[in-house]
Amino acid sequence: VADLLIVGTGLMGTSVALAVRDERDVVLRDATPDRVSAAVARGAGRAWDGRERCSHVLLATPPAVLAAELLRLQRDGVGRTYGHLCSVQAGVQAEVEAVGADAASLCGSHPLAGSERSGPEAASAELFAGRPWVLCPSALTGGPALAAAGDLAAACGAEVVRLTAEQHDETVALVSHLPQVAASAVAARLLMHPAASGLAGPGLRDTTRVAASDPALWTDVLALNAAQVGPLVQLLADDLAELARALRVLAGAGARPSAAARGVVTDLLARGRSGRSLVPVKRGEHDRDFVRLAVRVPDRPGQLAGLLVSAAQAGINVEDVRVEHLPGRPTGVIELLVQRGGRDPLARALQGDGWDVVPTTL
Amino acid sequence: VADLLIVGTGLMGTSVALAVRDERDVVLRDATPDRVSAAVARGAGRAWDGRERCSHVLLATPPAVLAAELLRLQRDGVGRTYGHLCSVQAGVQAEVEAVGADAASLCGSHPLAGSERSGPEAASAELFAGRPWVLCPSALTGGPALAAAGDLAAACGAEVVRLTAEQHDETVALVSHLPQVAASAVAARLLMHPAASGLAGPGLRDTTRVAASDPALWTDVLALNAAQVGPLVQLLADDLAELARALRVLAGAGARPSAAARGVVTDLLARGRSGRSLVPVKRGEHDRDFVRLAVRVPDRPGQLAGLLVSAAQAGINVEDVRVEHLPGRPTGVIELLVQRGGRDPLARALQGDGWDVVPTTL
């Protein structure tokens, strides 16, 4: 009897195997044998022989094949408990119940971790470390299945969070699927006027970054969670249509101020700023806890390193870095994000080391 | 006769003064005398006495007072030529003509540079270095005014671009004002469900970054450019409403696949990826020219510095850095953006120095 069977040795399944292989006897299965070999070669575990019984079975398969695979494994009596990692929960649970699988031995879950890369070669034992991992037991989930799913998430170093399938799907719709859709829609508008992007600044770059994601993969995610994402996208469209109406009024108003239309514009921007203040920058800390210090540097190898060495020697922890290249110029600007109290000591230390700190008031 | 009078010693006006003070005799005026004193204290130039004649006058005032100020200065015969720096051009030009100012001696322009900070203390001689600076001569602008505006932009180290006022306003609507509006609208949606933001990842963080901007300032910008931004916001709203309709179909379709609705979703995502590929990452190079290398590090001072020292010693130029903190864990992940050919040598060099390079296939 193995401790853990992982079905599906892609990025997620292989990463779970790598995270727990020192503590558990892991066996691996995949519809594509080469992917099992690749995972075994990474040291993720042994290939499953198709018969060995296992304490827990983790289905790390595409959602479309999950219910059928679960049913087959349960009929063969392979596992005592079962879990899965689907990025959308309610639809999968409904299908599991519809095909007549045993829902008592199953607990769905979703680790909020990943990569734009895929496959067993991209897997990492550290993929889940410190990341939220949402457990979504259904009303039918039994105690042993819930405990097994929680133990596995904890063994991977994740922070375990418990939500219902509906709460989970609503949450990821808001914090992951809606930003993806908005970024894609803004980036798609750039095709209207390709030359305009040459005047783009860091605002456009950040706002559209996730629009580079794979359209096929995201179509699957959005289709699976359509019931939750659809209404949010409609609300976003409604907010923007209301803003467009206010801007039409302002465009036609000429010199006459239109307080109501301005109010609509300011209200959306102010709500946006409030919403943004909810987004954690680090460990529950937020934008307002940090300040930026800008330094002008020659654009050549080693400048960023030298700058950060100066910061480290001053004992200041740099939380984040933004590098701004200046088109056609031999210099760039590096912005260092530091905790509020660290800004002035850091500025003095860097100036003492000869760095060109850009003067600001903040 | 001074070379340059700058009217309005805020961030922009004082930065121009600092950029050209070694080559030109600069005099300064502001409606608030303390701001002139602050700019003089920064070494930006002399206080204007209210009578001295000047070769060129740069109006770095709020757009709302620009036409009246220009008219007054022209009636006093202060300058030979005039320029301004407004972030929206067509409306200001119309107002200049409406108040009866001399449009032949005026050339509008807009440097695409700035800061979330303001005031003369935040000014920098390097603010415009390598940045696009758009000249927007009107049909009435004379040769001397156009030449003076171009000379000033070049003296500030900017890359001079020439557009009509309408082209300019359309361009900034697309690459600056539309992303701002979208980021605010997505961030505003987070207020529906504040606890959800705790599960946010880097996608939400980047997509909503500019939503932290000042609502009052942005209301002015959007109102001034309402004629250009309004239709774009409407198109964005229409795209999202169409997507919401497709998601409604997919949510109701159950097991029956809906190829047309999926096609709508994939099409928007694919257009978004194409649009994103137009956004320059650096000097006209794009995302596809670069790859990321991820390294796991202890979350304590000096790690980022040490890592970049290793990269510099390997002779690899790191183009950008992304720091990913892992909530509740003593480690973080640093992603280094390097040119495609530099990735493998860098990975080998870092591993040789004992760094924990996260294995990936890309």
C-alpha cells in the first residue's frame, strides 16, 4: 500500500510529489507514459503499476476527465480517500455527483500557485510554499477525505484556507479571472492603433502584463467558471458604460462644468483607489506601508547589483525593485520599494556611496 | 532679456528649468510666491520681476488658467514665442483661439514623463531624459514658435515626436487614460468582497497598480480628454458586455459545448495577447525577446544584492527584477528578466555560486 497516488504528472501533480517525497511513498500515473518517466526522472516517485492500493489519491488531471477517472479508480478500490486540484470547484463537484462517484471519500481543493510554464520539467517542490491552498469540502465530504486533503496541503508548505466551492469560485472570479479579462480587453484595444504603443509608459505595461497568457488555457478556465465570472464582467461593463456616458456629457459640455458627470468619474476613480488599498503587497502589508526611492544609473551590467549592495550594507531591506529603461539613453532609473521609515536612511547611505538619488518630497 | 521664462514652478516647470539652467538664463514665476522661492532654492533660476522680456515663455500652469495667462503675457509683450506642456492638447488650443490670444507665437507640447509626486521639491533635471516629448503645432503655429518648442524639448534630453493635437489626444487616451480607467474599474469591484483580496496574486497586483492614483487629478485629465477617452471606454464596455453574454451562454450550456460562445471568449483573449505584444518592454524590444529566471532566496536583507552581484560577475545584464514574497514563509522568489540568450549561462553561473535556481523548462 503506497501513501499517495498522483494521477496526472504535469506541473501541479509533479510539484506535489516533489514536495512530499521525503515523507511519503509516492506512486505516479499519467495518461501519457512519457510524462510519468519525466516525473520519475525528477525523483518525484515510482511509476504506479495500475493495481497497488493507496491511502490517498490526488487527481491532478484536467477537469474534463476528472469525474470519469475518479469513478474508475473508486470501482477498482484503489484509494481510501481522494482529492483534486481544480481551479474551478462547483462544476467539477456537480459532475462527480452526476456520474455516480462516491462523494464521501472526495475533497476538492485548489492551491493558488502556478506558473506560465507547464509539464513535469517545470515542477518544483517549493511551488506551494507559503501560498494559499483552498480546501472545498462538499456537504457529502467525509472526515477522512477532508483530513487527508488538509494534511497534503500542509505537507506541501501551503497556508490552508477553507471555503465552500461557491465561495471559492466567486473569489477566484474576482481576484484572478476578472483582472485577466480586463487586461486582455485593454490590450486588445491597442490593435486599433498599433503605433500608439510606442508612447506607452509603465502604467500600460503593468495593466496589460497578464494579457500575454495562453488564450486556449484561459478559455477553459473562464468557461468552467462562467457562472461566477459572467456577472462580474457584466458589472465591469456596466461601470465602464456609465463612465462612457459621463465622459460624453463632459465632452459636450464645453466651458460649462457638469458637476454630476464629473461626480461619476471621480466616484469610480475613488472606489478604485479604495479597492486597490485592499490588495496586499506583502504579508498582509499594503502600498501605504511602503515608499519608493528612485536612483538614476548608467544602463550597463552590474549597476542594479551595486545599488543593492549599497542598500544591504546600510541594513535596509529592499522589498521590491522597478527598473525603468529610458529609450535611446545611456541611463535608466531604478526605484527601490522600502518600508516608510527606511527611506531617508537609505537615501543618505546611497548618496554617501555616490549614487544619483532622484530628489523627491513624497 | 532672459532666455526662458517658466510660468508655473511645479514638478514639470521646475524640472525643465533644472534641465537647461546651465545653458540658459532662466527666470521663474508662479501664482504662489513660496513655490518660486522653493524652485530658486533648488538652483532652477532667478525669480521673474514681472517686467523682463524673454526669448521664450513656457507655460507650465494648470490647463484651466493657461489661455488667460497667455493672453496677459502677450498683451504685456513679454515673450517672442510661447509653449505649454498640457497633457491634453486640443481643448487647450481651442480655448487659446477662443480668448483671442496670438496662436502664431504658440506651440503646444506634452512630455510623456512625470511622477506620482508633485511640486518643485520633486523636480529633477533628468525627468525628461530619453522620454518621448510630443510637439503639437497647430495650423496657426509659426516657424519660430515650433523651433523654440523643439529646441527646449531637445535641451531637456527628450526624444522629440511630432503629432497633431488630435493624434496626441487619441494616443494618450489609448495608452494612458484607458488603462487607468480599466484598472480603477477592476479595483473598484474588489469592494464587493473585501476578504477575497487576501487570495490575490501578482496578476491582480499589477493589473490594479495605477488605481492608486489621485482621483481628483485624474478626473481633470479624463474630463479634458473626454471626447477621445469616452468612445474608447464605450468600446471597452461593449467588448466586455459581449464577453459577459458569451459567458452567460457557457454558464447555461452545462455539458453541451457552445462553440460560438467559446469563440467569443478565445477571440478577446487572443486579440489581447496580440495587443500586449505591441507594448515595448525596453527600447522597442518586447516581451518575446526576454525570458525570466526564478531563484528562491531567504527573505532577508542583502539577498537581492548578492544575487545581482553574481549575475553581474557572470557578465549578464539583468533587465528587470520581480520580487515575490511568500506570505508567512521565510523565503521569497526573485525573477530576473534577461535576454533570451543570457538565460542558460546565467542559470549555470548562479547555480555555481550556490543559488537555488528554480528549475523550469519555459
